[in-house]
Amino acid sequence: MPHKNSTKLSHKERVNTIIEYIDAHIENPVSRLDLDTLASVACLSHYHISRIFKSHTGEGIHQYVKRRRLENSAKQLLYSKKPIQRIAESSSYNNFPAFTKAFKQYFGCSPSHFREKKNTVRLL
């Protein structure tokens, strides 16, 4: 059954609210960007938030948050002199090998190699 236009607009507004919340809190490692918190921000149930977010963005909430954290880490590697360990921690990766693995999967190289080749990398 198709959604009414007002429902579609409401869903889009809620997804935008979630994205704005994530963007505002992505650099704070103590911010909770889990499903419970985001469902509360959007005033939706777990089931609905996951389904609606994916239908509007094409990716799940967890994947979106992970991607944004890794992209934020890449910017820090390029534009700051912070140690990579601190960048990992500020991206909510308390396990450095897990950060390195996720970073390598997303960007195709280790964080240290990414930083070394920063003159050839263009981000956002």
C-alpha cells in the first residue's frame, strides 16, 4: 500500500533529523549513535527507523555511522597532526586493529599510508 505524501514528507524529515544528529555528534567519541538513541531522536521504533532510513538513504544506519566516522578520520589524518591512535579513539574505535582494518577496507590502504600520501588524496 503506497504511503500518503504527508507520510513520505514526515519520513524524510525524520531521516534528515537523524542525519543532522549524527553529523552534529560524529566527532564526539562519547556520543551514543546507536539505534536506541537515534530511534529516540526520530521518535520512531527500532523497526521503523531502520527500514525508513535505508529506504531514504540506500544504506543502513550502522553502515552510515561507520562510513561517516571513517570519513571524519580521513579528514583528521589529512588536516591534523594527531597521532593515529587518538584519531581512532575519537572515531569511537577503542580497538586500534579494528580501526585499521575498517579504514583499510573502506579506503584501500592503512591510515598511516593514507596520511603519507595526503598530497595525492582529495576528499569531499
